[in-house]
Amino acid sequence: MEKEQKIKVIRIITSIVLLMATYILAIPEEIHIGLCAIAYVIIGADIVYAALRNLCKGQFLGESFLMTIATVGAFVIGEYPEAVAVMMFYQIGELFSDIAVERSRASIAALMDIRPDYANIEKEGSLTRVSPSDVPVGSIIVVKPGEKIPLDGKIISGSTTLDTAALTGESLPREVSEGDTVISGSLNLTGVLHIRTSATFGESTVAKILDLVENADTGKAKSEKFITRFARYYTPAVVAVAALLALVPPLIVGGEWLVWLNRSLIFLVISCPCALVVSVPLTFFGGIGGASRKGILVKSSNYLEMMAHIKTVVFDKTGTLTEGNFSVTAVYSQMMSEHELIELAALAESFSDHPLSASIRDACNLPLDKTRVTGYENIAGEGVVAIIDDRKVYAGNEKLMSRAGVPPQSCEKIGTIVHVAVDSVYMGHIVVSDNLKPQSTETIARLKASGVGKTIMLTGDRSDVAKDIAGKVNIDEFHAELLPIDKVRFVEALRKEHARSPIAFVGDGINDAPVIKLADIGIAMGAVGSDAAIEAADIVLMNDNPMNIVEGMMIARKTLSIVKQNIVFAIGIKLLMLLLGALGVVNMWAAVFADVGVTILAILNALRSMRVSNVHAWSLPSPTAGGRRA
């Protein structure tokens, strides 16, 4: 327990003991008043101080002000124990709130316990521990089994199994070896790794994630803004009604002034909106924590609330619905073997960094002798022309074949076709495809089952490829051969068309950063370590599973449901108790119990939001009817 909470507990216990002494001990009236006054100062001095401080700033209509005037008024009319009790139960309610918030923060802290304490630098044959922030880019660090990877980098030697659950929410360990890129915050389970760092600690994945989580409550949801607006009008209204209650009835209907003053003070005690002020932000904070346990990082509560109302979801194709990793899926050769065709194409593509070139080199699966390549030309938008073994080799699309004067062969298989010609003779073609993610089809089905009215796919790929993917996942609409600016314009138009409901865009977080930033809710898919994703996105999915979108929506809806329950419950009970207090049906003690009781119940209900991560997308029924495609 934090030091402040311990002090508050001691103050509460002390005030309870003093208050009980006034009832148990047979003491003179002066001592009775004195004990109550001491108890009041012990339990309520900070609240009175806060009220006076806010008063000096012109902020006189807060909770502390209501509590102060109600309890000081109780002292004035001789209700000394009641004044102490009001402050005591208010502090008990605040203690419950502090513990609840601390529990929620501790839950997130335990989940995100990924901050590395040190990095191992090898010096003169021995390992030296240094602060991760002191390690420059390009340094070689050593990570032993059981240690967290402190900085992003690439493995230069060693292989191991990594636990990335705290980063991605995935419990399945990941196998890595020499040449693989690894991210900070991952737990090394088995082997020793030598890693060349690619970022400073401040720019590393773990630092960005921790910053994102720690600042996740910076934006208010509409429900929280409603509470702020509500309090702006509610507080002065109840103060005015309390004043009228103390002054008007004695003048009109007669009666004792102290009776009506007591009722007005009870009215003020009941009116404190602490149940709403505490429970609503706490619920959203718990929901954000629950989402993070699924590997879904939400930047603020307003995005969590908007996610509950999504009716249109726009997807990028590559890296979102598909793996984003191209591979050779078919080889059609003539006049040479398939292996010879792939080797020739791989040599021609050996100096290119394009993903298609890399996939062809991977398919060759043999060391490439680049000395065989004596000439090389990259023709943008067409392919490459290389001199290999004194032969002129063309590897590219149909435009390049036209340049070579070779009629390309048609291919029925869907994918990117790389045609190969040697000395103006057609040798065959290679089909390179981006594989569909295994969860993509089910994700679209679950989104429709959850109430999403329209799903759209945008891609810069060819129309036939886009049509094939759209058909496989049963997406409603697709648009192909788009430039990045075309995607921006499309989403802009879509937002105007659907102004009343938020539009979500899901992208890989790198190439689609402008559209992610533009959308009402920008969701970065599989964006661990991506600067563009974490900076531009409103919600970051820490793994490549698109089903997290559905789970995020379910968590958001469950959280919002708890928020609405607390608002209706708290306001309903308040209005009822205010009426009973004005009519004199309830006394000060009943008012205190009602106020604190409502607050505690609202807090306990809010704590349910911390368990929203138990929801699962697979619990939704999958629709049997297919969607439509454009």
C-alpha cells in the first residue's frame, strides 16, 4: 500500500476512535465538542484546505466545497458527530477509489513489466551491465536466457525462443536465429544472443509502448465529457436549491430555521457527485487495461468509446488481411528446367531490394554467384535487365517483355507475374503471391456478426489480385490500383458520407500512416517497432492477428455498458435521495451512508471493466450469409 494510503487509513481509524469515545464515555459537553473538533480536523483538514485553495482560484463549486459547507454548517447547528461522519465516510469512499485505481494501474504495470533494467556489453572477455539508455546505436549487446532484450536490433549470432506475451498478447513463443530482427521487451527463454542494436533506448519499442500505456488516459471519452458538463451545471444548481431550501420554506410556510437549515445541509451532502466523478474514469481506465492484456493498446478513452460504435471498417490489404510476405507460388518454364529459370531470375534480381526480388532469391534456395552478373539495369515500373554469363536476361512485367520484343505468356494463376526472357527468347514466368492471413476470413465474418454494416478493402495492387482476396474473405467492397493519396481521398469522402458514425481504418502502420491519422479511429496492425504506427495510430494491435479488431470492439462495448450502468445508477439514486432529503425523510447519517454507499457500489461495478479481457471474439455467432463485392 502506498504511503499516502497508509496515512489516510490511520486518519480514518483515529477519527473513528475519537467519534466512538464521544458516545461511549460520559464526558462534559465541552470535551465532547472538543473531541469532535479534533476528529474533524484529523479527517477533514485536507478537504477544507482544498476547498479554500480552489476558492482562491475561483473554483468554488467542487466536491471539496460542498463537503466543507455541509460539515461546517453541521457544526454550526450543533450536529458535531454528523459533521465528522460526513468527512469520515467521504474519506473512506476516496480510499476505496485510490485502492481501485492503484489496483488497475498495478494490473497494467504487471502486464507491461517489460522495461529492461540493464544491458550486457562485452568488454575484454567479460560482460558489463550498463543502463540501456547509455547504449549507442550499432553496439553489440549480449542477452542471456531469462533476461529481457533491452534494445531493438538484429541477431548477429545465436538462436533462442522468445516470449513476447507482454508485447503482443500471444502466449506462443517465437523462434528466432541469426539474421532475425528482435524487439526490446521480449523475454529470452533459452539461448544466448549477440544483438547489434538498431535504436537507442528512447526510440526503442519498449520505451514507446510504455509511454503509450502510461499516457493512455489523456483523452476524455464523450461519457467523461458528459460528467464534466453535468457537474458544471449540476453543482451550482444543487447549491442554489440548498440555499433556497434553507431560506424560502420558513418564510412561506413557517417553521424553525434550524430544521430547514439541517435539511439543506443534508441536501448538500447527498448532492456530492463523487460516484460519477470517480467511477466513470476508473471504468475506462480498467477497460484500457483489459484491452492491453489482449495486446490491444488504446491511446485514450475517447478512442475506446468510439470503437464501440464502429459501423464501417476499411482495411489495407498487404500486411493487414494478407501476410505481407511475398513467396513464389508457381513456376512455369519452357526450354529450361524450373530450377534453372528460378536461378536465372534470382541472379537478375540479386541487386534489387524489392520484396518480389527477395522472394525469388528465397525460392532459389542456393548461394548466388554474383560474379556471373556483369551488367545490371533497373527499369522503374518494369523490372530488371542483367547480363548473366554473357546472355541478356530480362525479368519483369509485360511492359519489360514488350521492350525486349518478346510476347509474354498469359497466366491464369492470381499473383504478381515475373516474366523471364533470355536474348529475346521467352523462357517462362514465375508467380509471386502474398498469402492470406488465416484469421482474415473469420475476422470479416465476426465483424458483420457484431453489427459492422460495411467492410471495405483498399490496395495499390492489381484489380485481379484485389478481387481474388476480396472474394476469399467475403469483404463487401474493394478498390484496387490506388496510390497513397487515393486512399486518403477515399477515406475523406467516406467520413463525409458517414458523418454520424466513426470510420475505422486498419493498416500496417508504415505505408498507411496518413490514412491511419485521417480516419476517426486509426488502427495499426502488427506494428511493433514501427515509428509511423505508434505515432499515427489511435489503437495499436501488438500482433498480426486481425481478430483483435473484433475483440477490441467487444471490450469497448462492455466497458461502455458499465459506464452507462454507473451513470444511470448514480444519478437515479442521487435524485431520489435529494428528494427525500428535501422532504426531511432522511437524516444526515442516512445521507452520508447513501452518498458513500452509491460511490462504493459504483466503484465495485467499475472494477468489472478490468476483467473485460475475458471476452473472446469466437463467442460471436458467425453469419451464414455471404456479403457483396464491388
